[in-house]
Amino acid sequence: MATSARRPDAGRSSGPPPAELRLDAEVYSEAAIERARRAFDGLATIAVRRSGRYHLVRFSKVSPDAAARLPDEFGNYALSCLLVHP
């Protein structure tokens, strides 16, 4: 199976969290990503677009309390949406 979520700065231990998350379109459905976007809407402005085989999720105006974990939690939530609402 292809990598499901990648952070552009994976492996770095310092610096700001990534502004963009790449989710493999072969794994993540548009419906699951949209459910996650609605669920996380109060923590950031979230824009989603398709680029080749990936959904690119861009975060802006991120709540300082959520900034460090938001991309990972967003990806996990979108994945759980696939399991709960296939």
C-alpha cells in the first residue's frame, strides 16, 4: 500500500508544523477528507485540492493550541472516516 500521509518536514524535530498535508487519493476518499475538514474547521482554515494522485490539504489561520498536532490528527481522522463510513 502506498504511503497514506506525508508531512513535508517529516524527520525534523523543530520549526513550525507543515502548512500542507499530502494524502494519497488511492487511500483517502474525497468524502472522508470533507468530513475531516468539517470536523476540524474550528481549528484552522482548511483548503483541499487534488494534485495528481494526492489530495493536498492546506492549513492556514491555525489555532496555536492545535498547530503542532493538526496535520497528523487531520490525517488520522480522515482515515477513521473511511472505516466508520466507507
